[in-house]
Amino acid sequence: MPSSPLRPIWWDGDAVMILDQRLLPHKHKVLRCTTVDDVIRAIKTMAIRGAPAVGIAGAMAAALGARTIMAADVRTFVRKFSRVCERIRSARPTGNNLSWAVDAMFAVVVENPGVDVPRLQQLIREKSQAILEEDVRTNEAIGRWGMEVVPRGARILTYCNAGALATGDYGTALGVIRAAFAADPSLHVTCCETRPFLQGSRLTAYELMAEKIPCTLITDNAAGSLMQQKKIDLVIVGADRIAANGDTANKIGTYALAVLAQANGVPFYVAAPRSTIDPLLPNGSQIPIEERDAKEVTHFYGRLVAPRGMAAVNPAFDVTPHRYITGIITEVGIIRKPFTRGIRRALEAPPPTSNPV
């Protein structure tokens, strides 16, 4: 069972349990996924979302697929498992954590060449659980490092949802806020609604209120005005993919916030695990941007709110150039400019210890 009502995904026997985030905050429903297709559907329809959580879901889907593969020999198993992994990898294109997790799962068969099929299936299942547990430890470390950039009494603005619901538990951007709030209950969080899927108003606000962290909800287009009025001290967001130079893909609208922050002298931080970094991409221009159904823009909770037949575009993400980013908070420290060198060092660093040094 999950450790908290906010935890989005866990194993229950041979089933993957996913908290259906499409129904929050007013309805708490858990999906029981017993096949690879069940998990892929949950990812594509955003029943589970957030780059780290999607990565975990991908790892668990791989374990489900491995369990059902019928193969008399290891070579056949590996060939079939490779196809399963490729199907999972393509579920959502922008976030790096999904492909990272799938690669980690396939590495199990590569790293255990002398093992029979039943043992490989067991090791793959164990690896999926290890990825979940590692994510929680990573988020807690991100929170500890991030505390140092949060001044006392800070007025923090965050965007989309980068909390427990977007990860294995605890959160990245909200992990920083949780850690800072534990040390300083006087801070205040402003969260943007995050159109069109409303992750801010439905999920971030829900998490903040559940933790009794002082918070206020605003429309997305009110953020610049608050910065202009000196009512925001810093911005902290999550990330779906970070290029080798620090360019960062996150929920559509993040780029505009970063530009507004720089124009108003507000520090802009990205909080993300190293698994979000894609060192093979030299810059953000090569990050694939997912285009979602136009109905998410023209409709609101199933009701048409635009003129019938109106065309719409719905990119799910945008890319913030690294020049607008003050620092990237990871589990091994805060990466500062020049980002290319800092990212390289962060990727080479050992896993975090219990306390940052």
C-alpha cells in the first residue's frame, strides 16, 4: 500500500496501482493495471503524469510485460522484452525519465547474461521497485539541497505540479517547498492554475492544502503582475527533460514565466532528478514536444467553450533557454552557470548521502 494518500503509484501483488489524477481533487479513484496496455493507457490519458512518475510507471509496465512473456530460452525472452520496452518508451515523447527508466529495465537482461528466464523476470520486477524507492530518496535529497535558495518568509511561485503526485512521492519543486516549510512555516506559495489541464489548481493546490502549507491560487496570466508588484521572491518549477546545456522542457507556459522572472529580477529555479537530464541532446531545440488533443483547449470538463469548429493547437510543453534559469536543483547539489560543465559534473557525481555536504 502507498505510504501516503498522495502517492501516485505502487505495486499490489502482480498489479500496478495508479491513483487516477484526472479525477482529483474531488474524487479518489485507483486504477488496477495488470497489463502493459493498461499502464500505457494510463500514461497517455494522463491518469498518471509528471516525468518521474511516468518513468516509474514505465518501469512497472516493463515488469508486467516481462512477467507475461512466454519464452523457452533467454534469447527469445530478450527479443520479446525489447519489443515491450520500445512500446512503453513511445507512450509520451517529451519527458526523459520514461526512456531512462526503460533503459534501466532493459539493462537488467544485459547485465545478467547467465541467468535463466524466471530469474530475469524476478530481477526485472525487483528493479522496478528499486526505481520507485530510489525516486523517493532522490526527491528528499532535492528538497534538502533546495532549502538553501529559499529565503526566510519567502513568497514562492510554482507552476504545474511537481509534487508527490508527479513523482514516486514527496516531489521535486514541491519537495523543495516541503523541506523549506518544515524549517520555516512563514513561507507562502502561489500556484498557477496551469491551463489547459489544470495541474496547478487541481493537484498542486490539493497537495499544498493537504500539507497545510500557506498557499494561494492564481490564473496563469496573473503571474507577471505579481512579480511586477514585488510579491514573488523566487520561482521553482519541475522539468520533463533537460538538455546538456541546461535548456529545460517543462509544462507549456514555463518559458513565459522564466522570461517574466528575469524581467522582474526574480530568481528562477528548476528542481529535477538527474534522470531528467538528457546529455545526448546538446540543446533544447532537439527536445521533442508532445502535441495533445485540441479538445483539451476547446473544451472544459467535456463541455465545448469555444465556437464549434474552432481550430486549436495544444503543445503540452515548451523549452526554457538556459539563460533564463538561475540554477538547477538536483539530488547531488545545485547546478549553476555555466550549466554544461555543471551538468557534466552532476552526472558523474556519486548518489546522494543522507545529508548534503
